[in-house]
Amino acid sequence: MNLVTETFKNTNPTLPGEENYSTLNLGPTHPATHGIFQNVMTMDGERIVRSEPTIGYIHRAFEKIAERRPYYQITPLTDRLNYCSAPINNIGWHMTVEKLIQADIPKRIQYLRVILMELARVTDHLICNSVLAVDTGALTGFIYLFEYRELAYEIYEEVCGARLTTNMGRIGGFERDFTPAAWSKLEKFLKGFPIALKEFEKLIMRNRIFMDRTIGVGEITAKDALNYSFSGPNLRATGVDYDVRVMNPYSSYQDFDFKIPVGENGDTYDRFMVRQREMWESLSIIRQAIDKLPEGPFHATIPKHYLPPKEEVYNNMEALIYHFKIVMGESDVPKGEVYHCVEGANGELGFYLISDGGRTPYRLQFRRPCFIYYQAYPEMIKGSTISDAILTMSSMNVIAGELDA
Amino acid sequence: MTDLATDRTVSFLNEKFGDAILGQETQYDFHVVTVMPSHLIDILKELYSNPEFSYQYLTTLAGIHYPLDQKMAVMYQLHSLTSNQRLRIKIYISDDQPTAPSITSIFKAANWLERETYDFYGIVFEGHPDLRRILNVDDMIFFPMRKEFPLEDQTREDKEDEMFGR
């Protein structure tokens, strides 16, 4: 095989007056980028003439690693995509495998998953919005909300034992039912968080300085956003009401009553407002899921893929066989290609999986919303100032882990 | 997802492009259509602009390597937000000096996705405005997602890798 690569040169044309412009490196490790990625900006005084994003600083080859991991060992890889809302990634992956093996998932698990995914969405949005406020100079609101991120992480801890990179649940359900402590912590969160969120909104939402800094900054039209395959809050801020939870309901989202907030102008303020309203909708979904939660088991009946209880393994031969086969990654899966998408905190998070019937995926591609919409960033900040470019990046919620995979 | 029974897209493609359609199958909730690489742009343009379908949203794009058939595939996944239909289109190309037409003229989103596919599979997208590596370092001389690069250290002699190897 011929492996010689051609070298492709940067084809950006030289601009008239180029010799008067200065070059500015934003990143790779700049505190305002909230992650490891670089922008080489060509500046005409205060204005950005051109920007060239360089990414890949924390590329960890997850798609390649996944080609050697049994299905249950891929969950920890998904944690590290969008690490601000890891449960959505974990559960999205579990649902992809469940679709492949056509497992039937009881209602109770679907509702529990909805609770966790919406909780993850709240934590992700609250980080994005409060950090956006910090970038405009308002540090107080950030401290108010971060207390509740901590409480949400304590709920994760009760459910799965981990906080940030959660590795939550199993293929087919959860490893254990929610403990009473998890329920009481959830109640505590649901009681306290709306008060803090209200206070945050009072501080920021109609704040003159914040509005002046964000309205009309980093605009993108709905047409461009669709052509760039934007998804999630960034697309909805332009006025397009595309939400995977409604268009292709998964995990029983059709049972809940919620609105899709949309913006109008697609600017930084609209993105902020869409996220803000989505947090309220998420809280309402969590409440509905708790109220309607059916009785039932906490895992599906798929002995080939779900580990039996330890007691059984020691005393029952079939359980021992299944245990061994699952741990060694020798459970049979059908051949086929499956695509499953969930509404991640940043947009459509998709898993494209090709199985050849072997123990590992033949090919697994993550559709990372960040990676796809970040390419519009140079166009969005063209002609703006550095300080506005920072806010645009912050409001797009670019997460380095998801960007680089 | 797509209501496969009522979806007219595949029959429309067969009527309109006849010979350029090499195969079709159904994978879970998707119609998968294999087309000739030379007709890819025409087909995507038609699906984009035809008001009955308006597949105007590129969900994702991915390369796949089949070393046993000495082939590579590029998968394009389209979504029509007006009718909420999804469609997967595939092209197969040789894995020796693979080239494929670039669809950046239709979807701007394909820009980085094609760069990523080039970066990992070495598929050269003809007509791409700025085809460079994106996630790996620029002076890398191989394409790491190809199947001839196994993850395990091949110099190891202490164990037979049949159980764990692919």
C-alpha cells in the first residue's frame, strides 16, 4: 500500500494590506477558551480579519480504541466526549447497543434514564451559561449555580459511584436501583435549584451590561446554521425547532409534556436564553418523570448482555457461563449497521455503529455536535473584536473533549 | 425515525438515476442506498433541491475500510427536517489511492468531516477547498484508522493474540 501523503497547503488567499495586520494566537491554553484548542487570528487593529482554528490537542483516538473494545468497555470512552454531561453520552451508547441487539427496555428504566439525562442537561447548560456570564465580567452568578452542579454530581455519585466521568448504567439498564439517598438528594436539588436559577436570572438576564455585550454578537442565520449542520441550543437559537427528543423520541420522551424554546436572531443572547429556558423545561421533565415513575425492574431481561447477580454466579451454572461470556466480551451480537442519536446538551449526539458479529465494533463513529458546528466559528467572528469572539465561543459551548474525540 | 414503508426516496432514486444506483438495503430504521461515486454529487443535489424530499441537513459522514475486499466506503447520512425522513448513502472506492468527490459545495458542514476522513483514512476528496489533516499532526505519514494498523503492539511475543485480536 502506498502511504505517501501529499502535503496540502493552507489555501487562504493573501489579503490586500496583509503586511499591516498582526497575528494573534488565542490558545491553545488560554483561560478564556475553556479547553485546549487554538485560534490563529489575523487582526486589523482590534478587528478580526481572519481566524484559523487548530484543533486536535487532546485527540485520544476513541474511534480507533473502540474497534478493540467489547461493547460494555466503550462506555468509559463516551464519558470523555462531552464531560460536562457524561450521563447523556453513556446512556446514548447503551441505547445504541440495545437497538443493535433489539433489547426490550422496561418503562421504569426509560424514565430513570430520562431523569438522569435531563439532570445532565441542566448541569451542562448551567456551566455554559454561568461561565458565559463570567466572561462578561459577572462572577457572582457562577458561584450561585455551581453549588447546584455539586449537588447534581452527588446524585450521580449515589446512582453510579462516580462524579464527572460517570460510566453510568449498563447495557440493558442500571447496575442497581436508585437508593433512597439518591431520591432524597434529587428532591433536595429540585427544591433548591429553581430558587438559585431565579436569582441567577434576576442578576443576568435583564442586566444592561450583559445585554449590551451579548445582543447582536456572533450572529448566524438559520439558513447558514442548517447548512453547517448546527444542532441543539445553537440551532434553536436561530429559530429552527429541531430537537431529537421530539423529532425521533427515544427513551419514552413522547410521554412527557415539554416545550422547545427557540430564539430568533441566533446571537449570543439568544443562545443564552434558549439554554436558560431549556433548564426550566428539563426541571419540569424530571418532575413529571418522578411523578409518573412506574414500578418495575431496574434492568431488562437480557441475560446474554446484562451481568447476573454475584450470588447467582457462585451458585448457578448458567449465570456463571453468562458472567464469563459477558466479561470476556464474547456475547453474540447480530451483524448490522445501526445509527442512534440522542439530544445531547450540545445537540444531536449520534453513534454510527457497524457490527460484523464480532466481539468489538467493526467501525464506530461518534457524531459529535461540537466538532460539526465549531467549523462555523471563523465565519461567525469575522469582523468582530476579540472580546466578542470570546463570548461567541463561550456561548457555543465548545467542549474540547467532544471536539477532538 | 423514518417511516420506511411510506418513504418514496428509494423508488424515486431508482426511477431518476437507474444505472447509478448499485444497491439498496434496509438496516434497522434506515434505507441504505449504494450509488456510483461519479453520480454522488448529482444525486445529493437532486435530493437537496427537490421539494418533495429536501434532504438539506447532513447529519454525518464517515469513512469505513474493508481491507479484505480492498475497498473503502464513505457513508453520508442525510436528514430531511421537513418530512423527518433519514437516508444513508454509501459509495465504495478502491483502498489504493482512494479518491471521492467532495460535497462541500452542497453542505458546508462536510468541510471538517471530509478533512477528518482524509486524516484517518487517506481518502482524497476532490474539490475540497482546504484538505489538510485536522486532528493528527501535520507531518504524520500514515492514516491511522485503516485496518492495517492494529492497536496492540505487534512486536510482542509473550502471548498469542488470537483471542483478543481482530
